[in-house]
Amino acid sequence: MSVTGVNGEERNDFTRAENKRLRARSARLAGELVRPVRWPIAGSGILIVLGTLCSVAGPALIALGIDQALPALTNSGDWTPVLLIAAAYAATGLLGGLFRSGYFRNSARISQRVIYHLRVRLFRKTQNLSMSFHEKYTSGRVIARQTSDLDTLREFLDSGVEDLVSGVLFMVFTAVALIALDPSSMLPVLVSFVPLFFFAWWFSLRSRKAFRASRIYSARLIVQFVETMTGIRAVKAFRRERRNEETYGTEVDNYRMANQTVIALFGIFDPGLKLVANLVMAVVLLLGALRVLDGAMEVGVLLAAVLYVRRIFDPIADLAFFYNGMQSAGSALEKISGVLEEEPGVPEPANPTPLPAALGALDFRSVSFSYVADQPVLPDFELHIPAGQTVALVGTTGAGKSTLAKLLARFYDPSSGSVSLDGINLRDLSNDDLRRAVVMVTQEAYLFSGSVSDNLRIGRPDASQADIESAARAVGAHEFILSLPEGYETDVNKRGGRLSSGQRQLLSFARAFLADPAVLVLDEATALLDIPSERLVQRGLQTLLADRTAIIIAHRLSTVAIADRVLVMEHGRIVEDGAPADLIAGTGQFATLHRAWRDSLA
């Protein structure tokens, strides 16, 4: 079950059944994370138990000192009981500190280990998920999973769990000590637990939704910020600063209101806890004082009982804050488990068919595909492309050209039918074989931070410098690379920001050619090149595409000229198929497009 709606927005309107499934899914993930560290957790449990026992011993030692050691000192001048009790008090304090220090160090190692494995697992999962996931799940939300949600879990593991464990143990051990010391003083505490239970239940019901809303609005803030910064060029070009500021301000206000709701709940819960605790302490003190006057209770026991009662209620406030962290961590875990639960839309086969040396023959057999149900983009599509043939796809926007390329690169699988390479269904090929055989160059020409050489080696990490320079020369990129400050070792900066659009596109060509695939797909890959650069690339393409299958999607008909075959597509169907010269000489749609293009150059 997804935590996002149909429009990709984070949801906060789950039914009871959906909430139950979310909790079950989060519990499964929590179990998977805890299982590998169960023995270190057990060790931490022993340390915190010993540390809590040392802390609980204090009031009992005080009572013993007042009621036993002081009378021995005043009546007979015997310092031994006083010194022994003082030594025991100091020893329990020292040991308690050592045990808790060991617990903190051990729990820190556990939390870091858990977060490390979860962070790596989440990155691996999101990277391997199909394009359909990433087109639905915005990059900002993916970043929120890796940043704010994981940080929330880390904070909870670092401090929240300690609050729970030490708080519960402290309450239990303190209650046992109080019962052993004076059972009567425990009765008001037990009576107070009845209203406290209903009070905590009320708080639980109202806070769960408030905490989830807070996490959702936090994620939306990150999404809005990331998308604004990654699209800063468009923001500047269309002067969207004020509108973005208003949108971001709305998200900030929503987040503020959600946090105010959480704070308001704690503003009721925390004072309510303190009120109950103070009332119980007053009752225990009053009843104890009456018993002291009657001689039924010693002063030291009364003091210890009051201290124990106060200590029983102290952890409850910490438990409230634990509940705060648990709710936030639970919401974060829900979202992370939702991503980890996603299945790739194009799964790798369990037993892939080997592809030792791809030739490049392509077949689309009875292929149907739709992004949205009942709205087919390719209805019953048929196509055969022999190995080594260069095919140009032309047609109006929405004709299905890019969809054809995405199916060939296996960003998606057909809804029905099959796409084959050298007679092997793409569904049966391993990802490694498919990526070696088919390379796609898009209009985006994305470059990663790093040097020019690093970016060119992405498709072939073991390429030599001579191979890199040869590929760059073939597409006409060598000269401009040498003109950069450090040549091939120049850092291109984030997304290639220091290069022009045309230069980035030339590098993406060189990167694809260096990978040496059997099939090369160019999806509007020359759209950002100027005329001189396009002509230079076309000369390189004629040489480099001679021995491979190529599919060129282009609106510029000058790019189509190097193709062996032109396919004109409309509404997901091929309406014209032939050599460029034959189609130009005819009276069909391509001839009309070609004449219009020539007239535009006149």
C-alpha cells in the first residue's frame, strides 16, 4: 500500500484497515532491522538493567541511613553503619554511571549500524526501481526518505529507545522497591494509574494523526525546496520567485500548524501528568505523616517512600517524549517501508538468457502499451529492424516515438506482446547484458559532478584515455574539451553547469559511443545542438553507426538524412515506411514535412 495518492501527494487519510496494514509493514521492517543486532541489544539490556538497579538503590540506602545508621551514631558513637551506607551510596552511583556509559556507547554503535544498513538498502532500492516509480514518486520525496526520515529514525534510536527502556525499568524497579519498603504507600500510586491510563489513551488517539501530519508537511517542505533549487533556471527564466515563495510559505505554514497541534497536545499532557504526580505525592506524604505521628512508620521510610513516589512519575514525562519520538519515527518508518516494498515494474529475470555478443536485430511483436489504463499509446504495434540498420522515427508529438525508445531500453515493459533483441525477449535478458547491448541518449544530456573523463567512462569504466579521446574526436567534442581549463580532467560541476547545452550533448554522445553498444537510441539527442555542431555530429554518426543498429528520434529532418530507413508514426502506428529519398519523392506525410522544412531554411 502506497503512502502517496494518485497525484503523488503524501496521504494522511488512511482507513482503519490501511492503518493496520501500514503498522504491520513497518513492524516487518523493524524486525528485519533488529534481527542482525539482537545480541548487542541483549547486551545493552543487561547494562541498562544493572544501571537502573543502582539508581533505584539510593532512597532505600537513605532510609537505612536515617533509621539505622544515625541512631547508632547518636546513641553509641558508632560511625561504621554511616560510613558503610555512604560507601554503598557512592558505589551504586559510580557503578550506575559506568553501566549507563557502557549502555550509551553500545546503543550508539547499534543505532549507527542499523541506520547504515537501512540507508544503503534504501539507496539500492530506489536506484533499482523502474522509471514508472520515479515518474510517480518525485525526487524531492526520495530525498526526504534519505534525509529527514532517516534522521528521525536515528534520533529515535539514539535517545528515544533509551528513554523507553530506562523509564519502564526505573518505574518497575522503583515500584518493587516501594512495595518492599512500604506497601501502603503504593496504593495511591496504583489508584492514580487508572486516570493516567485513560489520559494516555486520549493522548495516543489524538497525537498519532498529528505526528503523521507533521512528517508529511516536513516531506512536502523538502520536496518544494528541492524542486525549486533543481529547477532554478526555469524559476529565473519565468520569474517564478514570488509565486514559489508563496507556495513555500503555504507549506511552511502548514508545517507550523501541524507542529503547533503536537505542541498543544503536549501542553495538556505534560502538565496533566505533573498534576497527578503532585497529588499522589501529597497523599502519600499526608498519610505517611499521620503514620509517623502514630509510631507506625519511621521518618526515613517516609522520606524514601516520597522519593520513590516522585521517581515513579518522573519517567512518565520521559515516556511521553518517547511517544512523541516513536510517532515521528513510526511515520518515517511507514514511508521508508513503503519505498522498500515497491516492486520494480521491469524486474530482472531469475534465470536470464545469456547474450554473449549482440548483433542488434530488433522485433516488436503485437506490442501494446499504455501509461494510463484504457489509453493505449501503442496499440498492437509490429516492427522488425535488421541488425546494423539505422532507422529514423518521425511524427507529431505524442505519436509514440519516445515510448518506443523507452520500451527498447526497457524502462517499461509492454502491456502485451514482446520486444526482442536478436530473437531474445528483453524480459529474459539480465540487466547487465541489456545495458551493454542497448544505450539510450536523451535530450537531457545529464552529467554528474566530476571530471570530463569520469563522465565519459560511465558506460565503460575500464576505458583508457586514448579510447576516451578517440570517442570525443568522433563526435567533434575533442577540441572544446581541450579548451577547458584542465582539459579532460576539468570538473564539469553539478549537472554540467559550467558547460553549454550543446557541449553537454556532445559529451553524452561521446559517452554512448565509448560504451560501444549493439543498439544505439537517440531520443531528440540533437535538439540542443546548433547547426555547426549538428553537422559535425552527423559526420561522426555516419562513421560510428555504420556497424550498429540505431534508432534516431528527431524533429530536425536534417538529422534524418543519415538514416537507412524512415518510419512516420501517428497515434502509435506506422503510417509510412521507406528510404528517406523514396519518401521525399512521394506524396505522403514525410514528403510534406520535408518540403516545409526546406522552405523554412530558404
